[in-house]
Amino acid sequence: MATIAQLLRQGSQALASVSQSPNLDTELLLAHALNKPRAHLHAWPEKRVEDPLLSCFHQLLQRRLQGEPIAYLLGTKEFWSREFYVNSAVLIPRPETELLVEHTLALIPKDCPVLVADLGTGSGAIALTLGLERPNIQVVATDRSLKALKVASENVQRHRANNVHLCQANWLSSFRPSSFDLIVSNPPYIAPDDPHLNRGDVRFEPRSALAADKNGLAALQTIGAQARRCLKPGGWLIVEHGWDQRPAVARIFESLGYQEVTCFSDWQNHPRVTRAQWSS
């Protein structure tokens, strides 16, 4: 047996070589194993932890030592102040993607019943956030992965988002012309040979949600081309992309006939989100 304080100390020391936040990681894992809030750990530091809870903590710690992301170990990730269920079938929602949601919401009047498509929805974090923040809209959330849609379905049920509808589809190939007022996507945009794909948390995430051919631009090109048919006149396409892809994304959208092509930067001043309007 060991006390909570001893486990926190041991875990932090063990994770120091693999995590930038070993103390926080250890607290999260131990609280998860004990099924208690983190405050409990500090309120009862001398409390002894016995099996099977001790074994559960050690198993979680070993998985973290191997690099598995905290979000997968806990089964949840916060996004836009809400908790979303995640597993290895979906990309872990990231803080920078909140910029995509912010600028998407800016395009949707609060009382306007528009129809939105979220392409490659994964966990459904983007679609659900839009649907919950704008209850009058309808969101069609698509993914070609049935495993990803199962995760998104769990989140739809958890958040009781009756205006979010899931659909298995390969981007926009299944939809009728002029179907949507707005199309949003955080597609794969990393080049397949990017060395970052073999480092850190991304090693455990689905490669199909991260990497795309043509130096990471293939999915963005496909979405831009298909969205022209599926957007209503005056509709908007808005996407997340890599910080160094701003010029390429702008060229793609402009060559496809989009207007009002505008890029927005994240909190680190990195170009991260581009929107464009289809007026034909």
C-alpha cells in the first residue's frame, strides 16, 4: 500500500522525462483511478490506496510512460468549456480549434435557422459546440469512419444535442447541390512525411485524421472543390489548416472561384483558420 502523497510524488518523478506537466498528469491519473476530484488528493494526502485502485493507477501510469495521451487514458477532453468523450478512434480536440468555432459562430446569427455541415467530425466537438451555442440551427456531422461516428454519437447523447445529426460520408460526395448555408471542417492537413507525426501524443492518434497527400493539402483541395456544389449562393466555407499553409489555402480557394477569402491567426499569431464565400 501507499499513501496518496507518496503516489503523487512517485508518479511525478516517473513522468518527468516524458511529460511537460508531470505533476498535473499524475494528479489526473490518480484522481481518475480513485474516481475522485483532484481536490480529494490534497484534502487526504495521507490516505492509503489499496488494490484494485492501486493497480489501476499503476496501469494508467505505465501507459502514460509509453506516451499515450492523457485524454485517451481519461476518456475525456475539454473543449469550449464542455467535456467530450474521446478514444483512439478520433483526434483529440485542441485549444487552437476553438478559433475555428469562434469564427464559425460569428457567421451564424443567433436566431437564424441555417443548415451547417461539419466535415470529418471525429468526436463531434465542433458540430456539438455549434449546435449547442446556436440551438436554432441544424448541423450535419459527417465522417467516413464508423468508429469515429460511434464516439460522436456518444457525445451527442451526453450533451442531448437534438439538432446535430450524424452521417457516414466521404466529405461532400453524398449531398445534393445547394444543401448547406455553411460548411466547416478541421481536415487532415499535415504532410505524410512530417517528422512530428512520430512524436508525442500524435503517435497514438488516427493517422487518417492528421495527414493528407500533396504536402497536407489534398483534403483541403477536395473540400474546397466539392463545397462549391453543396453551398447555397452566399454560403461560407471555413477550415482549419497548418500555420504555414495560409498562402496555399488562399490560392486554392481563389482558384476555385471563392470570394472574400480571409485568414485568421491563433493566440500565438499563427495563421490557422481561413474562410471563403461562395457567391455563384
